[in-house]
Amino acid sequence: MPQFGFSISKPRAINLDTNDQVPAERLLQEVPELKTCIACGGCTATCTAGNLTDFNFRKMHTLVRRGEYREVYEQMDKCMLCGKCRLVCPRGINTRAVVIKIKRVLGDY
Amino acid sequence: MRRNSWKEYQKEVADDRYYYLRSCIRQNFFPGSEKAFLKIVGEELGRDIFDDPAHTSCTGIGYHSDIVPYETIMTVVARQFAMMTEAGYENAAVSCITSFGVYTETLETWNEFPDIEAKVRENLYKATGREFRKPRNVSHASDIIFHHREEIGRRAKHRLVNRFTGEPLRGVEHIGCHYAKIFPREGIGGVEFPYVLAGMIEAWGGSVVDYPERRHCCGFGFRNYLVQANRGYSVANSQKKFESMAPFKPDFIVANCPGCAMFLDRWQYTIAEIEGTTYGEDGRGIPVLTYEELAGLVLGYDPWELGLQMHQVDVEPLLNKLGVDYDPAAKYLVTNGRYIGCPEPAMVNMGAE
Amino acid sequence: MDKRVVIIGGGVAGMQAALALKERGAEPVILEKEERLGGKLRDWHRLFPTFTPAAEVLEPLREGIARAGIEVRTGAEVECLSEGGAVLRGGECIEGGATVICSGFDVFDARIKEEYGYGIYDNVFTTVDVERMFNEGRVATAQGGVPQRIAFLHCVGSRDEKVGAHHCSKVCCITGVKQAIEMKEMFPSAEIYNFYMDIRMFGPGYEELYRRAQLEYNINFVRGRISEASQTIDGRVQIKAEDTLVGRPLKMTVDMLVLIVGMKGGSRNVAFAGSGGLTVADNGFMQPQDSFLGNVSSGRKGIFYAGTVTAPKNIGESLNEGVAVAARVASYLGL
């Protein structure tokens, strides 16, 4: 093959026609109130880990719900399970459970 | 598809007395296209078109690569207009989409900011002693072919019909971004459902493919292509289009922009080499034509006179469907019979058969 | 003083205004351009947030009008205003002691947003089409199939400089939520996505319905505006948006794309303004005297407003303005 000096870029788009939604559906069965998230970002604003690392809890669970799982499992390791996010959530989402269930559904993914 | 909205977007296209503004790169990419345009407009249609050796590149590639400042390119444009004025013409016929975008953008800037126009006039006068009148009409060369499409259709030697099946040939039309994405009113059919190339295909007997990524940019993008390390996203855009159009089994692609026609053609080779993926019938690629080449084939011009041997993807499957009588042995011979060499065989280009 | 009141438009605001004026001793006459009273509500199936059938609002109003013996002129399209009333197409003048303009709004023409292909692609619909399908009792794709995936797009014709609409049409957010729920009830296995820029739940019970749509009906809300729609080879619709909450482009193919169309100022507003000395606001709706104490007054003697002629409003607000304007008109007429 000729050396072109570049490779063909892969699309960045979230493709809902091909993404595997099964882990996402399992997560929402376990923590159904996560569906009511309105992305206020309160959880991320108060997050102990998010203030020290690039951990963005709101973004991570939104990605899972879109069927995007790459690196999410590893990101969840940054959570200290302090529980402050649960106190601030205006929708009453059990955010600590979300962290643990994401690890569980993605652990064998 | 009920593509009727194009009738709401009409622009004036001059009917005669054109001053031809050539592209800097098309003469290398598709060396027969501009010659074919002059022949079609001048000889077939009997219109007055002036091919002025004194005009220059519009410097649009430099402009879009942050090398040529806007003030400079506006002065270059002013010089083109001065040459046109001196030659006694008022209707610009622009060969290139990038240039067309540059001309329309410049004229709109002068329209909005007359002080800038005055400054450019002053710069041009100081540098060259020339003065100019603004054109009465600026049309892209594809607008002009569109304008005369019925007349070209009446002279057709070949209709865009598959002679083996009797079905209309399926054409993908690809419009250069700077044709109407800068000023939708400047494009026949506007920006979402442009009709300039679709109208040619339909007028000459073919059917137009509307595929999901029809409106997507080819990926040329100037600095995306010019910088080798960035070509990965340039080619990815073309690939996205090929993947999207492939299920519709197009017989050909026609484009009205130098960069688009070039890259939709050449990237098929690149994708074949890098990923082993080919598109089109029998995996031999989808032939890509300029609008002049398409018009030339319809009018019965010799494909090698049109420069079709310079394409990456072999055009022979399309010529066979059209019923074009061509000499395979003459593919790499120029008019005086000199052999110009042939490319190495590749997945989308068989070289000399 | 003349007790006759010319009411332009027989939608919910006009009917309510007529009923309330009649109770106060006025003699209203309703000028309705269509053949039947009811306005836009005639084409609606059920009302947010309670899913009340539109007929349960319309019928009592129509019966009230009939029972009270209020004069109704149907097929009477008003061209412009006259000194003491309105001029009908054909030139007939209908005059009285006061005029109430209840001519409502126009539905945004989704074809203007060409990138969505409404009127070109088979499976692109509007919220108005969906209500019609609900009324007909059959919702299906253009090919006659059961939709498995439906996308709703909020803010079509609203908050969009490209169509000259800076305003929010207000009621479309909740309409999108309502229709998403109704679709889910009709097609329980379908996936439904609502693409929004903001979700503006301004009325009582609206936010609660939104929450139920998420929690109980599994409607997916994606914050991002669809940039374009195209038809796939099998006649479905490919859409592109950004999922702004994760900062990545998103694409998907759906069986139906429903454009949640907004409200725009009525096409007669300019004629009314020119002939009646009134003002059309920047957003294309009529400008009331002010937004507080004079919100059903025009600032011109004897000319009043009620309903969506002055701004996007829901049915309840339009009905309330019918009562409010009656009080103002009665006071003006000394009743």
C-alpha cells in the first residue's frame, strides 16, 4: 500500500442506529429515576472528584444512556461515593446507585 | 422526490456575451472541461464568450488558507473586473466554485460597505492604473449550462439512459459548498435542494439520486487537504458520502466544483488502498464527471478529447451504458498521437486494458 | 351608545368574548371566515396537559352561542377594519359600538425550514398533521407501517432568526410532550425522541407531565436542534443533531419526524394595523396597549383584543382573555 501519511478519520457522531442500548436499558431498569435527569449539572458542580479530575458525572451517565460506553467504566473509578451529588439532585435521583450500577452493567460489557 | 422548491429560488443568468473567468486548478485536474465549456457555449450555442489570457487566478485557495488577506483578494477581483471592463463585457462566467464564492462575497462586501469598495478601487488604480465597472451579472459556469440545458438536450447525441436496460441513468449531483451556502439566493434552487446540476441530469434523460448525505461537504476544505496530516478528515467526509450513496447504485457523480470533482474521484482510489473498500458497479468505482464533461458526453464529444482519461476512476463503464463509441487504444494518446503514459493499475483504475 | 360589538374571529377567544358580552347586555356579532366556529381548535384532538378532548371545550362554547342567540356570520372573512367595525371580503361593512379582534395566529409553515424536507420527504410531519391523524384514529408512516421510532423536533418556526422569529411560541414544548405521550400510548414498543433547545413548561401540570413523559413513558429528551433531515433509501428519515449535553454529534434514522410548529402573527395583522391605526409588534403579533393593565386594549378607542392575536397563548389563557375583554368593552360601552 502506498504511504499516504494519514489515515481515514473515524466518525465522532453518536450513531443511535448502531449503538448497543442493552446496557443502557439495564441501567435504567435498575435506577429508573435517572430518566428524569434534566442535566442541571448540580451533581457535577458539587462532585468531590470532578473538582480535582476531569470526571464529569452528568456527561458520563448521559453517554451511557446514548449507548456510548467507552472509558465510562474507568471514569467511574474516580467517584469517591461521598454522596453529595445525591443531596443536591432536584429530581431525587439516587446518583450513588447510578455510579454503582454503571460499574455493574458495564463490568462485563 | 417532490423537489419543487427550486422554482422559488431563481437567479438571473445572462444569456449571452460572457467574460470567462477560468479556474486555476481545473486545467490540471480536468484539462478538457474548460475547453469543452468554451466549445459548447461558443460553437454549439453560438454565444459570444471571451477567454481572456490576461486574467489571473482569483487567489481563492490562498485566501481560504490564510495566506492571501481579504484586502488583497478583493483587489485581485477588482483587476479581473477591470480586464472584463476593458474587453467590453459585463457578464462574468466563473468556472470555479471557490472563485464564484470569492466574487459574490466581494460584491456583497462592496454593497454593504461602499467605503471598502472605494478603497479597493484606489488600491487597484495606484497599483495598475486600471479602473472597472462592476459586472451586471455573475453566474457560475454551471448556471450557464443549466440556463442552456434544454437547448443542449435538443442537440443530444446521447441521452442519460442505460442502453442495456432502457432505464434512466442514476446521477448523484454534488454542489460545491461556496455555490450557495454563502448566499442561498445565488444558487438555482437555493441551498437545501439545489437544482443546478439536478436540472441538467433531468433535462438530459437521467434520474437524480437524493441520498441522505447529499448536502454534506466533500471534505476538500482547503487547509484540511493542503496539510497532509489533516487529510484524514478530508477523505472521511467523502467516504461518508460514498457510504450513503452506495445503496442507490449511482451510475455517475457530477460536481460543479473543482475540489469536489477532484476529491470525489481521487479519494475513491485512496479509500480503496487504505481500507480495501470500493464503490460502484463491480467494485470499480463510481465515475465522477464535471458538468462540462457530462454535457460534452451528451453532445457526443470524444471522451478522450474531453480529458476523461485523466480521471482516477475509469469512466468506461459509464461510456458503455451511454453507448458512446470510443477507441480504447486512444485513451492515452493526445491529439498528435503522442503517448502520454498510463497510470499503474489500481482497484478503481485498470490502466490500459 | 350602540350595544352591538363586532367580534373578528370565532375561535375560543371570540366565542368566550361573545358569551361574556351577551351576559353583560351587549349584542355581539361574530365574524368567522370558516364555515364553522372553533378556530384552530377544530383541528385539535386532545388538549394538554389533561388530555381533555378538544370537543369538551368547543361544544359548550358553541352550544352557549346558539342558546344565547348570538349572531354568527360564517364564511365572513374580514379584509380590514372600518371606522366602527370591519370590512368583509366583498366590501360589506359590519359596524357597532366596539370591535374585538380575536383573529388568532397562523401556524408556522414548516416548508420554510427547507432543511427538514417537509412537503418533500414522505415521513416528515407537523404537530398539526399528527392531531389530524389522531382525529382520524389512524397514525401510520407514509408507507402505511407502524412507526418503531419517532422523533419530535421542538422550536420549528420559533426562536429562529433564520425565519424572522425571535419569539418563543410557548405552547409547543408541552404540545411536543403531549403528543410524544399519545404516540407512546398508541405504539408502546416505539422509541420516541424529543429534540429540544430548552424545555419551557410554563403552565400548571406541565412540568409534572414532562416528568411523567420521562419516567413513565420512557420518552428520550435530547438537548440539541436537528440540523437537517434526509430521506433514506427505504423512505425513512435520517436526522442529525448535536447531543449538546455530551458535546458530540448524533445521528439516527427514524420512521417519522414530527416538526413541532410554532405560532406566528396572523397574516391579516398588517391590514388591521393599517386600516385601524394599530401597531404590529416586532414579533408579528398585534401590540396591546401594555402588558399589564391594558393587555386586552389596543390603545385606539373602541378596538380591543383577545386571545392569540397579541401573543402565543394556551386555550385557558385565550378563554380568560375572552372574559377580560368583555369587562373592558362593557365598561367602554357603559353597560
